[in-house]
Amino acid sequence: MSKLGIFVNRQTFSNADQLNALIRCRDVAEKLDNSVEFIFPVDMNKIKDLDALFIRSRTDPMNTTYIAARLSKFYNIPVLDDPDSIQICSDKINMYSHLMKNNVALPKTEFLSKNNITLDKISDLFYKFGSPLILKEPSTSFSVRVEKVSTAEEFFQVSKRFIKLSDWIVVQQYIESTYDWRIGTLNGEFLYACKYIIPSESFKIHAQINGHIVYCGVESVIAEQVPKDVIQLGLDASHAIGNGLYGVDIKHNGNNLYVIEVNDNPSIESGEDNYYPDVFSHIINYLLR
């Protein structure tokens, strides 16, 4: 019998959907004749005794999930997601650089240093990319510190806030769409597909509107109904990052497809896997192979 650890924190259990997903994951692992233990940050010393670790709390090189991933790698214990994937996906400039090197289709993208935020440069970006522009602070997650700007004044205002956290800003062409494809991949293979329906008041899948957090709708889609080029682009993007568990966000605009980002440790608790009941068994078998 193998021993699977599921790395969590207090926040992981604060959401009913996340809790239900954790219970489903545990039940699947036990049905596959494995023992399961939830590992909290205070339980780091238990990692060395596990056969595999599945991280189900927010990943970031600045918090305990990254330490858990690094410890697992040190002890040669399979872990999702691995520390290399966390480092790449947690830094948008690093992530987009990997995608660019592998010729993955992206919106027009440029990295702007804090020393190059000038009126001439901003005007040039509006000319090349069109209006509005999307600005991203590189460490953003869950659509935080992602803003749409339509004028040089707005660009200066947003960039002034972002450079307090980073020396660089990601500037991208705005791609209009009513939903994002999410292609889940594992070890370079297709795992699941869904659509994130963007709130009509926003352009992001998570947004603060009138003081309230508004989440996108989630619609699971069977593989046969997903365009083949969408799945292929998701696989191409995941190959550019590594061989972990990824959620690739793709916009479909006219005849064009664009990867918006690759997420390590993607959400699987809001119905993303409704048409894919074997998602957790695939993950567990991969970890304990």
C-alpha cells in the first residue's frame, strides 16, 4: 500500500467546493488501495515518509507550498506540482518567455521595465497592440493585478501601482471573448476541458465589481466537443512549461487562438471535471506509478 499526502492549509478547507473536491480525491486514492493523509504546513517533517505528495493549496515561491514541493524533490518523492513548474508559472515573465521560445500562440506581448515607462513608449505600445491594453504585474494570480487601460493616463496610474511590487510589467494586446477555454493537462497529455464564462461586467474570470468578488461560471465540455486545435494548443503550451499538472487558459477570437496563461496546480473543484470522472484517478496513478 502506498501513502499519498495531500498538502493543504487552513484556507483550503474554508471553501465547501474545495473541501468536497479534497474528499473526492481522498476517496479515489483509498479505492485504489492507497492510504491518504492531509499534510498541513506544520507537518512538513512527514513529507519524507510519503510515497507521493499532491499539493492542493495556493502555490507560490514565497509560501510554504513551495517549501513542500522542494522537500519532496529533495527526498525524490513525486510531487504535483513540482518546484520548477511553480517557479515558472508564478512569474508571468518567466512563463511567457517559455511560451515564446516554443512558438506558442500568444496575444502580442512585451515586457516593460520600470525605467522605460515613458509617454513615447506607451504611445508606441498603443500603436502596435491597439487599444485597450492589458497590464499585468508578473506575480499576479487569480486575475489580481491585471488591469485594462485605454489611455496613457490610465497606463501611468496602473503601472505606478504595479512597479511597487516588480521592476517589470507585462503589456499585452487585449483579446475580446465571452469565455476562456481551460485545457487541463498532466504529464503532457490531455486531462480535461471546460469553459470559464466571463462575467458580463468584466473581462476577467475573477473580478471585484461594486465591492464584491464575482467568479466566472464553469462549464465542463466533453472532449469530442472541444476543437482539436484548442486541445493541441493546450498541449503545446504545457510542453513548453514541463510535465506537471497544468490548466492552460485559451481565448478563441474569430479564427485565432491565444494562450492567456498556464496555471500550475489548477482548480478542480468548481465543476471543471464534471465530464471527466477519472481525473483524480489519473493524477493519483501518475504520482504513484
